[in-house]
Amino acid sequence: MSNHSKITTTLMSVFILLAMTSCLPGSGHYNPAEPAGFFSGVWHGWTAPLSLVLSIFYDSFRIYEPFNTGWWYDFGFYISIIAGFGGIQLFRKKRS
């Protein structure tokens, strides 16, 4: 792997990590007047593993956004958890 490729990979990894952590649950972005909705639930479901690890070390990070719209947020959250961890593979055809 060339030096240029290593630098590019490192910069992209740092950018992706910063982008993901800026939108984690409990970041203070949502409040009772503006709760998290369906698409926020989808994003928080996809970032749940990272949220779990960070919540072990920092009290400010949460796995689930407490200020949410209710059923729609839950639906988006659980759909992305199931899809993200391979739960939908039960419905896929196996390769021959």
C-alpha cells in the first residue's frame, strides 16, 4: 500500500468517525419541541454499535434518543438494527 493511499484511508476514516459521532443519540440536538423522527431512528439504529461502545466510557452518549416521536422513531430504529445485523438474511435465498 502506497504512502498516499495510507494517508487517504486515514483521513477518510477520521472523517467518517467524526460524521457518525456528531449525530449520535443524546447529543443535545433534539428536545421535546423538536423530537427525533423516523429517519433519525434509522440513523441511530445504524450507529448503535458505536453508541454502545462510547456509552461505556462517556455518560453523555446514549444508545437511544429519549426525545423522539414515539412509534415512528422506534420503527426506524429497530428496522435498521435488524437489517444492520443481518436479521433480514433469513429471507434471502441461499447461494447454490
